[in-house]
Amino acid sequence: MLRLLPFLTALLILSACLQDETLSGYGDGLWALTQQDGAPVTADITLDLRETGQISGAAPCNGYSAAQTAPYPWVEVGPITATRRACPDLTAEQAYFDLLSRMTLAEVSGPALILSNDSGETLTFRRVQP
């Protein structure tokens, strides 16, 4: 039994090292956009952080996804891929994608997720309860 102790200790340490240190590890779940640069948002836009190293969601017209592997609290959104449906809100959708791609910092505080950058731009989300 004592021979197993070092092995079990090493296994425990290794499992702690494998914890998700990206935004997904801290903000795991689905988030709804409530403010863009401090202004209320009426369009239905979501951000899904349930998959490690990936963000996805629904914008006003299309679903989207991108890589995000920077360690928390930093954010580096990779190229955004989206479906190609047309709708009247394409301008709002493109503005969201452009702003999302410029975010560099994240703060998860209870039911709020705030993405920001050095220029003072912000995206504020609230956690969507399952």
C-alpha cells in the first residue's frame, strides 16, 4: 500500500495541472450579451464557453465559433467563422464580431462576464441559467 502512495500523489498533482486555465475554465456556461460599450443590447446574442479552447454562440443572424486558448484573464479570439444566413441585423452582427475580436481581457464576477480591451471597449454578458 505504501508503494502506491508516491504514484497516487503524482497522479493527483498531474490532474491539478490539467485544469482548464482558459476563459472556459472560469466562465464555463452560456452567456447572453446585455451591453456593448455600455449601451444596452436588444439583439439576441450569446457566447458559449462550455468547450475548452473554443468559443461559440448565436449572433442576430448566424451561429459562430472561434478559438480562444489564452490563459485567463486574457482573451485572444481567433478568426471567427459563422454561418452565412442573411437577415436585417447583419450590420449589428458584424459590429459584434468586430468588437469581440478586439477583446483582450476577461473578468468573471458572479453572474456577469465583462470582456474589455485597452481602448476601453467592453462587452458585458449575464449568465444564462440552464
